Amino acid sequence: MGKTILVVEDNELNLRLFCDLLNAHGYSAHPVRDGRDALAKAREISPDLIVMDIQLPHVSGLELIGQMKADLTLRAVPIMAVTAYAGKGDEDQIRAAGAEAYVSKPISVIKFIESVGAFA
């Protein structure tokens, strides 16, 4: 398998879609359904990229991005935010939190894979 990608997504269909797409394109996708488990899993697998849903129960993707960027072992890992909220202000807020890339849902498969390829 290729580079390791952590996928943080609470929606089962989206999680399966993202992981299937990544695996089909030669990446090693590691799913996390609960954002509360994301930091520990990221530390465990040392991913090359993190795909982060923003709207998660229990903890927001924005909070997780901030926590990961504050973590010495994770701060260099690029984060690609994926969200249904696609307003201009939303993208600015997501990038200000530390995400290096932003893809809106519903995703374009081509744009998603191209965005991943730019970082992993």
C-alpha cells in the first residue's frame, strides 16, 4: 500500500466512500468514526495526511485540527477538511484553524483524489 491516510468521518456512507476511494488509488486508509478517538489513532499510525470531517458529534473537526496542530508529533501532518458547509467564511475559518486543504461535500471524486495527491 501507499501512503497512510487517517479518515475522520462520522457518517458511515461517507467514511466507506472515502476509504474505498483512497484504497482504490493505492493509499492505506484508516477510518475513525468518533472524533474523540482521532488524536490517539493519529499518534498510533503516524499518517501522511488526515482527512477531517468538520461536523462531528462530541468534538468538532475545527477543535481537532487545532489540537493536532498543537501536538508536536502531529503538527506537520497536512489536514484536508471535508464538509458540507461550503461558504466562503467557512473555508477561511477552517484554514485559519490549520487545515491545508478544503473539499466541500458532496465531493467530486476527481477533486477529492487530486487534493489528496497534492499532500500524500
